[in-house]
Amino acid sequence: MQASKALKLLLNDEAVSIIIQRALKEGIEDSWLIHLVEALRLIDQERTLSTQVLSKELGGEDQRRSSVAEQILLDLGGWAAVQKISQRRNTLERLDKLLEQSEQAIKDTFHDTINQARRNFYFAMGVNIIIVIVGIVLVSLAIMQLIQQPENSKPGLFLALQVCSEF
């Protein structure tokens, strides 16, 4: 208690920031964290400054620091702390719902693309099969013409072979 009061007298509002930064350091023991939270309670009795500093940490990139900041806010208690935590949770829930909607839209687009690719593949296969069948029919007709009328079939056979070679 004496150290907390001395810190407040020396540093005023900066004491809250210093204590919070120390509490958010990696590898801090739980027993020290409890003492630092108690110091915050003594220095910032209304918890307004503590809530402001910890709120900035809640939105940070580092998950560990955000988690510790949320725990400190819960330990500090107070209406402002509870309100900040509920706002954060609401924001996270809204972001999760938005992410789910985005994922669903991407899945739907992916399925539509796959279905369109299948239709295009089957269409191309159908066209290729038709071309092959037409070629086989033309070659068959040319061979039949050659067998039935060998003297008149040379130009027709030549034409059929030209058509088949283009395919």
C-alpha cells in the first residue's frame, strides 16, 4: 500500500500506465499480477484511467496481452471494466458472424465455379465426340464409296481423307 501511494505521489497518472505495462509483461507470475492489480485499485479507485489503458490493450494484435488485459479488467471490476469487456465480446461476436458470412459466400462461389467448370468440360467432351463421330462417318462413307464404285471414288476418298486429317 505504501509503495502504491508513493508511486502515485511521484508519477500521478503515469503510475497506472507503468503498472499495467509491468503486469502485461511476458512471464509475470500470478502472485505478482495480483499485487499489481491491488496497486491499481489503490491508485485508480474509480478505475477510469486503468480501463482506458487496458481497453487499448484489448484491441491489440498480441493475443496473450489481450487475454491478460481482459483478466486484469475482470479482477479490477467496476462498471467501466465490465462495460469495456462486454463491448469487446460483442465486437468479437459480430466479427465472427461477419467472418462466417464471408466464408459462406466464398464457399458458394467456389461451388458455382466448380459446377460451371464441369458443365464446360462436358460441353467440350460432347463437341469432341461429335467431331470424332462425324469423321468416322465420313471415312466410312468414303470407304463404302471406294468399295462400291472404285473408278468414281478417288476424288471423294481424297476429299474425305483431307477432312479427317484436319480433325
